[in-house]
Amino acid sequence: MTYLALYRAWRPQAFKDVTGQKHVTRTLQNALRQKKFAHAYLFSGPRGIGKTSIAKIFAKAINCQEGQPEEPCNTCTACKAITSGELLDVSEIDAASNRGVDEIRDLRDQVKYAPTEVPYKVYIIDEVHMLTNEAFNALLKTLEEPPSHVIFILATTEPHKLPLTIISRCQRFDFQRISNDDIVQRLQYICDETEVGYEQEAFEVIAYSSEGGLRDALSLLDQSLALGNNALKLEHVQTITGSMNQKLLISILEHIANRQINDALIVYDEAIAEGKDPKQVVKDLLHFCRDLLLLKVTPTIEEIKHKGIMSDENQQLAERFTDEELIDMLEQIARTDNEARFINQPRVLVELMIVRLCRRANVASETVAQKQDGSLNNQYIQQIQQLQQQFSDLQESIKQGTFTVGNDSIGAESSNKSIAKPKITKTAIPMEQLEEIYSQNNHKVLSKIQANWNDVLERVKRQKVTLHAWLINGEPVAVYQQYIVLAFKNAIHRETTDQLENRQLIEGVIKAMTSKPFQVMTLLANDWEQAAKSVSGEGGTANEQDELVNKAIELFGEEFVEIKE
């Protein structure tokens, strides 16, 4: 007997044999039991998940001569003829090769005739989205009001390409990707039935590589058995799929944790020399890091237990990284996975990713080490940073000829009444300085800053997510000389944003967008509102005036609006 590929030999012949798709099989079985058939069905979903198989099972069930109402018997003449493709009343049409209007017109003429051997004529049109617009139009009327003895089953992987007039005339079923657990169970059942030796881990790799498609999984199983001389081994599956074994993944991540760029790249080069696909390496790293994160945050999850990654070695590796490090690494690997699809040299891109991961781990590990030294060291570091900031502010004040002690100003006053930058540490800015900032607010520039503030936030987020979390709670309220004034409702948000490295990062982003060396000044929203009330008097609050200015610019344009204080 001629050998049949596994996906053909083990194609389900009854609803009970279907892997997954319970929502589809249960609905169709209920319809069979109640004898309530639609005249047209639309099966949509990814490749290799059972659309055509279920269509043929349904065709057998409605024409079965001896079986139960909800299942075909597979022993009667009709069932056998449909299974072998010999029954003329059940036709499987490939729309990719019969996509023209002439073929659909022939089909339209055939449906008029009654079936010759079974109660229903069934037309299964696979990849129906390949039909031309003219063919769809020719099919439309027949699909809307077919003869009572005709049932259409349309199958497609791209339902969005079908005209809405076609979709609305069908009972639609959206097929889902088959879970890895279901695929593993099916593969194991087939190996047990065929008395084939196997390694359990090999099923996991096949299920992961098939991406929810059982047909692809069976093809990989077939190929692996051929390579292993009728025995399923993990190393053979990894060779065929280009996947990395767990030892290589652990080795790369250990070097990343140790910040050993050279050693990590050597392991990666060895994997490439063995024939591993760079894109597959990225996918393997992505899933393994995801498993490590789940192992840290939810070690009791059933999926982790089932995958068998709860070894002491994996747990020790997971402890080498913090939750934040693993999240950042996952984001970096996911970006590389997306970019690798559009580049001709994915190997270079993956090498760049590994270098970045090592450097990211370097910075993060130093931070972790500082935390482990105790909170006292952190307090000393913060105090030193504050003293450095105060000293820097004092130097700036002396250069400009003015520095402030309490409410008294000491030093020379320039003709344009320039003032030193107010203290932007935890100390409050004096009210008279706030009033001067408010009265000299450059509303025209401020409106531009406010209009592009979301872009500033987005760029800051790309460079430092934690700073973005604090900065998003503030808003620009004034532009004074070379300063952009940010108001915060909460003191801790203001103080964190006001740290030297954070201000420098924000100022760098603003300079990149505006080409101007603006500096950032922070204050509390309550102080700003009080200054606005003090200066405005009867003229309304700052928010009201800003709103009027923005409204005028919106109506007449910036070139026609002149702001006079």
C-alpha cells in the first residue's frame, strides 16, 4: 500500500476525532440533531486547523444513511464515497484554480439539478477569497436563494477579502488556533497508536513551531520520524525547525546576566554555525524569557508546570534578573523579532540585540547591587546629588550677579531685570519670583510646547520609562526666558522629575525637537495658581487667559496674533 503522509492518514473522520474547535463542532452537531441546516456556511481561520476536514465531516453527517444524527457512521456507502472523494453530489472546489466567472456560472447551472445518490448536494469551496469580483457577483444570487437540496460551505484564511454581501448570506464560524496542549496530546496519541518511540520534550518543540496548526505539526512529526529512523528525538526536531536547545538559551542568558558580551556572541555564533535561523533564535529567546518571567511572578501557573521548566537551573537563572529587567529584555527582544522580518541581514540585528541586552543588564545589575548594599547608601547618594544641585544653582546665581537668601536679593541688578534661576530643589520658589515668571510668560512659545507635549512624553518614555511615569503627572504652564516651567500637583512627582539626570534628559529631548537650549524649571501647581491669582486680579486666572490665547491662535493663526502683557 502506498504510504500516506501523517496529516492525511490521521485526518479526522468524525466530529469526536476533531482536535480543538469545540465551539464549531458542538454547534454543527446540535444543528444536525435538530435537522436545522443553513443553506450556506463560512469557515474562516488560519491554515491547518480543520476547516476543510470539518466541512467534509458535516457533508457526511447530513447524507449518512445509517449513523446517529450528530455523527457520520463512516461505514455506509455514502460516507465511504465522500471520504474517498468519489461521490459526485459532494464537490470540493479549489477557488484558487477555479476563480473565474465562467467556472462559477457552470456551478450555478449544476445546482439546479437534484442529487443522484444522497439527500443533499454539498459544495465545499476552499480559499474562496481567491474568486474574482465578477465570480462573486455571479455566485451572489445562487448563494442567497439556493435550491433546498444544496448546501454551500465556504472556507477561507482571509475573510476580510470577501464582499460583505457574501458574508451576510452565510452562517459564519471563526476557527481558532489549536492550543499547544491539544497538539501535544494528539501527537502523543498518534505515536502511541503507531508504536513509535518518542521523547516528550520533542512534542513541545513541534507544538510551539507549528503556531497552532495541527497539519503543520503532523508534517513536522512526519519529517522528524524520517530523520530519526522512526523514532522521535528532541535533537532531530530542533535540527528540522532550527530551534535552539535549552542549554544554549541558558548559556546566552547567563552571559547576559554576567554582562559578558564577547561570550554571549560566541555562543550565538556557534548556534548560527550549526544552522540555526537568526529569526528563530529571537523567537526562542522571547519565549524562554517569557517563561522565566512567569516562573518568577506566578510559579504555580499550570502552563509552567506542564512545560517542565521548573528546574533548579532555570529557577536560579530567573533569580539572576529582576522583574523589571526581564520585562525590559522582553520588550527589546520583541522589537527585534518584529524588525527582523523586514531586514536582509537578521544575524547582525540579533548581534546588536545581544549587545544591548548585556549593557542593559550591566546598568540594571549595578542598580540591584546598590539596593543590596542597603538603603543607607541610597540616602547618601541622594544627599550628594542634592548638594551637587544646590552648588550648581549657587554658581549660576553668582555668574548672573544675583543670588537669593530668603526674600532679600543681594547683588547687582541688570537693566532688563534678569533674575537667577529659582531654587529647584525641595525648597519652594519665592512668590515674587513666581509672579514675575507669570507676568513675563511667553504664551506664543508656550502654546507650541503644549501642542507638542505628547511627543515629548513619548520620546522620554523611549529613553526612560520610570521618568515618563513621573513626568506624565506634570504639564507646561509657562515659558520664561530660556526656561520651560512645569507644574505638578504632587510634591514627590516634582522632586523626582527635578533630579539632575532627569532634567538633563528632558532638556535633551526638548532641544532635539525645538533646536533651542531650553532648561526645565519645576514647581507645584498650587503655588502657580496662587501666583496667577495675585498677578491677574480682575483679569481672571492663568488657565482662563491661556485658554483665550490658545483659542485666538487656533482661530486666526500664530502669525496674526500678538500677545501684549
